[in-house]
Amino acid sequence: MMTDKKENTLKSLLEILIVSTRLGFTSFGGPIAHLGYFHEEYIRRRKWMDEKSYADLVALCQFLPGPASSQVGIGIGVMRAGVLGGIVSFLGFTLPSVIALIIFALLLHNFGLTDAGWIHGLKIVAVVVVAHAILGMAKNLTPDIKRKTIALFAVVMTLLWQTAFTQVGIILLAGFVGFLIYKHHTLDEKSDDVHVHFPISHRFAVICLTLFFGLLIALPLLREATNLHWLAMFDSFYRSGSLVFGGGHVVLPLLEREFVPTGWLSEEEFLAGYGAAQAVPGPLFTFAAYIGAVINGWQGGLLATVAIFLPAFLLILGTLPFWNSLRRNPKIKGALMGVNAAVVGILIAALYHPIWTSSILSAIDFAFAAVLFSMLVFWKLPPWVIVVAGAFGGFLLSL
């Protein structure tokens, strides 16, 4: 009996690995597209979860900080084969883009390509992609004048008060304001009739949450006390992964302020990697692997990947058993509405600096950005086509 159970577990893990790896190689288009791919593969084709359970899992991952699509993938793996299933699902979906971006970073760093014309083209691609993300998020997350005002406040404060703690302070303040304004907000009744069970004990969940907050507090203290290079890297990536509401694009300003002003990598290297990250499938958080590899080779890339995704793991495992009651709390939902509006403002500020200020240097650059934006938004071309066109166009402009 025990042998049969082990065989079934191994079979499930192997199946999760094969399916998630295929998704890791083919899932272009960002987190919303990833959720569509997951729905098609896991729900419609394989029926690993029912529609309501999947919708509930997506709602939880949108609620938490971190990479939503990666957390959904982890959650599906956990539902299928426990914690090991979550780890295997994560590895399959994430490793293809991690490996691709580490290789890109090593080539870029070793051959001194940061001044090449095609790199400037990738920087213009970053302008286009972030602008597109802002338009979509603003439409959904700031539909009323109150949330537009919160977003405006976030823009102004982010641009005028540029410190390492700015984003954290803005997110906390926006959450408090959202709590005050929207604490009596009517919940979506349609989403309230879903109740889903996860194979995780409350005790294990509490351990994961304790570890999440413990590391968030302890890592900066250890960083100051020891002055170890690798620990400083781990702390910066862990903190960035812990404080990102809104997905991969929002991690850009956090990572930029952690690594560019400190001189760990140049703004050109940073933006070149961000443009390249649009060309690979899988989660945008794997951009951290590129930064880590530029700083400290492939070892740095792997360390950065573990550090930035660890909070997502701890949060999804720590909140799954409690989600059914949490999502019905209007006060928590109100705070989240304020946080999401602030995320839009932080993104707009990031679009201006560093992305726009270091990428759009002439009228030709702006015209090229307009063409790429039209290709992405109006003609609905895949993101990898935009990246290739950006790199080729940047090369032509440099001649």
C-alpha cells in the first residue's frame, strides 16, 4: 500500500514537472497571459481543479505581494501533490527563463555589449512594455476618483522622495487610507460562495508566515552586522520580492533602487536586462537572475532567484489554509484596494525615471517607441516580436 502511494506521488510529481516545464518554455505575454495558459492546461485539459477553486486561488495570489502567476502555479502544484508538488511546479515554470537570462547576463558582461545599438533598442522596449502595463492596471485598479488620487500621491512621493524606504512607506500609507475609505465596500457575492480545501496544516502555515516576517526583519540586521556581500544581495532580493504588489513590472523600481545607486550594476546594464526579460517566457521576476548574474556570475543568478521567489513560496503556503475567511473581510479588501492604486502610481514614476529618462533621448527614439507601442497594443503582436523588433531597430538607429 505504501509502495503504491509512493509510486502515485512520484508519478504526480513527474507529470507536474513535465507540464510545468512545457509551460515554462511557451508562456509568453506576462502574468495575465500565464493565468490563461494555466487555465487551459491545468483546468480545461487536465481538470486538476474545478473552475471555482481555480478562481479562488487566483484571487488569493492577486491579494498577496509577489509574482501572482508563479504563486498560482505553486498553489496548483501543492493541490496536486503537496509541498513537493509546489516546488516541482515552480522549478518547471521558472528555470527556462532563469537559465536564458543568466546566459544573457554573462554574454553581456563578458563581451562589454552595454553600449551596443541593439541594447538601446531593448531599453526602448522597456518603455513600451511598462507603459502598456500601466494602462491596463490603471483601468482596473484606479476606476474612481479616490483611487486616482491615491495613485497621484504615489507618483509625486516616489519622484520627490527617492529613498530605499519610499515604496514601503507609500504602500503602507495607501493600505491605511484604503482601509479607511473602503472598509464598508460591498464584497463581490459571486466570489464568496467558493470554499476550497488545501493539503496544508494550519501549524505548517503559521511556521511559513513566521519565517516570512522573521527573515524580513532579521536579514537587514544581519546585513549590517556582518557586511557579507552575498547576504546583502540576498537581503535586497528578498525584500524586493516581499514588498511587490501588482506583479513583475512593479519589482522594477524596487530592484533599480536597490542595485543601481549602490553601483552594483549600471543603469544601462539594468535596463538592457529588463528589455531582454520581455523576450523570454515565464515570470518577469526571473529578471532577478539576470541582475544576480551580472553582479556575481551564475552563482549570483541562482542566489537572486532563490531570494526573490522565497517570499512568494512562504506567503502562498502560509495563507492557503486561512484564505477562505480572509477574503470575506471587507476591511482587508479595502486596504488592498488602496495598495493597488498606489502600485499604479509607483509604476508611473518608474516609467519616467529611470526608464524614460535613460531611454528616450531624441525625437527618433520617441517615434520608434510609438511604433513599438502600436505593434504591441493595437496590432496585438506577441511580446517577443516587439523585443526582436526593438533590438533590430536599435541596431539600425545606431548606424
